[in-house]
Amino acid sequence: MENPFEAGQVLLINKPLHWTSADVVKKIRNLLKVKVGHAGTLDPLATGLLILCTGKFTKKINEYMSREKEYTGTFTLGATTPTYDLESEPGNPKDYSGVTQARLQETARLFTGEIMQVPPAYSAIKKDGKRAYDLARQGREVILEPRKIIIREFEMSFVQLPVVDFRVVCSTGTYIRSLAQDTGAALGCGAYLSRLCRTRIGEFTLDKALTMDQ
């Protein structure tokens, strides 16, 4: 009888903090002894839903990768970082005391719909045959072309400045780190992504996902 994981399964995993997506794939591959791939990377500092395909279902990865995503998390206002998140140190402090709930809502509307977004220099996108983050780490200037994305829903709730909670529903290819950077620029005080959780991919939701211990 064929191993069901070899025949093909979709596994929903809740990726832990500090694990890379590749770490999760390697762990599951070692457990199941079959081919495993993931349908969309999460940064090490992000948590949440990671779809894994096993065996013959690895051919379906692109299909799952192209589906709409939902994220929740936190922006921290009043500073920026080179990586747009906490992979690097915050700097360029600015006053954020004038930010109100009304301004947050107004700014969220600016980034809702079909927009052009510039990916972070510290990303896996290839530039001149090399990963952008490798060039950025060498101190070289990285200029990436803006890409068309769709942000269907973007809500920011005034929590306790400088911290703002958000929820985003977006197309594949959206960088939430870039959204943090662009939001901070629009508010005039800078911002970086300080927490991120992916809660949905298409019809698959985080509440159905297994922890690594499970």
C-alpha cells in the first residue's frame, strides 16, 4: 500500500518564532522520509500558517502559493530599520505623538486596493543574478522595481503608541515589511514591523494548523 504522504498530503503548520520555513520543511521531511515543500516563505521573526505539500502534492505548491493571504501583527512607530523589521536595529527616531486613530485610518485607505509596492532591499528577490539581501549585506545599494499588488483590507487599531496593531488581507507577493515602512513614511514618523502572524492562506486558516510539537 502506498504511503499516504508519498501519494500526497497538505499539512498546515503553525510556524514557530525564529524557525525559518526551510527549518520546518527539513524537520517534516526527516520525520516522514518523503519529498516536502512549502507554499510561501515566512520570515524567521514571523509566526503562523505555513502550508506544506508532501510527495506528489509538491506539484501543487504554486497553486496554493498564489492564494490570498491574511496577516495580523504590530507596527512600531517613531523609527525605521534597514530590514523594515527587527532583524536589524531601529534608528532615525522621530516624534509620533501627533498620530491619531483618524490618521491611521486615513493612511490605511491610501494603501488599500491595487497599489505599486517596492520590495525590501533585504529580500530573496534576485537582482543581477544575486539575492538582494546578499547585495544589501555587502553594503551595496539595491534598487528594486515596484510591483503591482492588491491589498483588499487594511485595518490599523490605535493601541498604545508607539505600538499599532493591524490586520491585512492581500494578494501573493505583498511584503508586510514594506507596508510597515511605507505606512511610517506616510505618517511622517517612520515605522517598522515588530510582530507578524499569517492567519490565512486561501481557505486554509491558522486555527486548523498543527504545532511542531504535535
